Amino acid sequence: MSEGKNVVVTGAAGGIGRATCERLAAAGWQVLAVDHDAGKLAWTQGLANVVALAADVSSEADNQRIAAEAETRFGGVRAAIFNAGIGGGGSIDGLPFAQFQRILGVNLVGPVLGIRALLPLLRRAGGGAIAVTSSTMGVGGEAENWAYSMTKHALIGLVQSLSREIGWEGIRINALCPGPTRTAIAGMEGQDGVAEADLPPHYHSLKRQVPLQRWADPDEMASVLEFLVSPASSYVNGHALVADGGAVVGTGLTLPKTGAARTYPLDDKH
């Protein structure tokens, strides 16, 4: 992929998506930054090799429009990063069905439609790379996050299946599974510069479960996505790369040290 470094990135308004666009642009890529909120793409103004496009990734027509824009602006694509995603918690019998459908549409249907729309361009380019943003909830699950977790599990299944289906065409596909990252979907956008003691309770709760004892910055996830669409990962295909500071490899029965003593979630009566 030394020539024709053209890439589509969805969910580009902020967080991991924006950091990925900025990182790839700095590395010489021509970037089509896609998000449903045109106003939040204002950061792209003045960047010569970043083009903003407002689109709804859950719409088949909008995905065709994304492909057409990539064709018009860049003459094609060599990579696609499907990062758009939304959260939404609720019990299995309490989450409104319309909200479930929206989570499904953005998180899972969106990448499927995006791949279908961009695949002809990748084929015409003679190959390329696709990356999707899953989650550590795509390799596990949490109470009252079943809808989000379900879509993230499904993305890994999509990646594994398509790696077998389109790999022979020279098109690689992989997934990134981020752990706790300072993004809007995690409720951490706009928290830069805030004293750690004043951050939301869930920040401290998750931080204690990560052996590195911190959340990730979006650029750390962007670096992994850049790797997955770059020649550096030329023999990586069908893989779900977990970047979570070591959180999911534990049993959850004990937490990392947070000072002088190790904390046990269960008391000695159990």
C-alpha cells in the first residue's frame, strides 16, 4: 500500500475516530472522515488531506454515497476503518426496542453496509485492508449492556468469516477491541484537564481493574487501527486485537494492587 493511500474512517467526529483520521493524515493518507453530525466534523477544516462527509452509516443509500465520494475525491480506496458506534444500556426486558434497533443499525449493520459499498473499490485497487472497532465487550459481556455487547461480538464473527471469504483477493480484515478509553461513548469526552479525583465514579472503578491502572487515550487506539491497515500488519488477517491494558486476561476474582494491599471483591464468608 505504498501508493494510493486513501482511507475511509467512520465515527470521525471525535474520540478514536478523530484520532485515527489525524494520525493517518499525518502519515500521508488521504482521509474521508465520516460522521452523522456535520457540525462535529469542523475540526477537519484546514487539513488539506482530510475530507469531511456527513452520513448515516446505518443507511444503505448513505453508504453508497460514501463510496461515491471516495471515488470522486480520491479515485478509490485502499483501506476502510469502520469505527462508528453508539452505546445504550438497559435490561433485556427494559431497553426500548427502537433503541435496540438503532444500536444494531449503527454498530453492526453499518459496517456490513460499508463493506458492501466499498468492496468494489478495494477490489479495483488490487487489495487493501479493512478494520472494524469492536470492544472488550465483544469478547465478554456485562450486565445491562447486552445490546452493545451483542453487536460487538457479531463484529468479530463478521471479521473472522470475511477474512476467509475475501482474503484470497488480497483484502485483509481485522478488528480492534479497545478497553476503557477516554471517549464520548464511555462518558469521558471533555474530561481532559479535570483533576482525577473529580472524574466520574465509573472511571475509578474501571481503572482499578486495569493492570496498567489507567484508561487509554484515543490516540493509543488510533495507533492500533493505523497498524491494522498498514503494510506493517500485512500477514494479519481475521484477528481481533485486544488493547485493554491487560484487563480481560484476569479472572476478576482479585483486582490489581492500588497501594499497599490487594483488594478482594469477596469477603471471607464466601
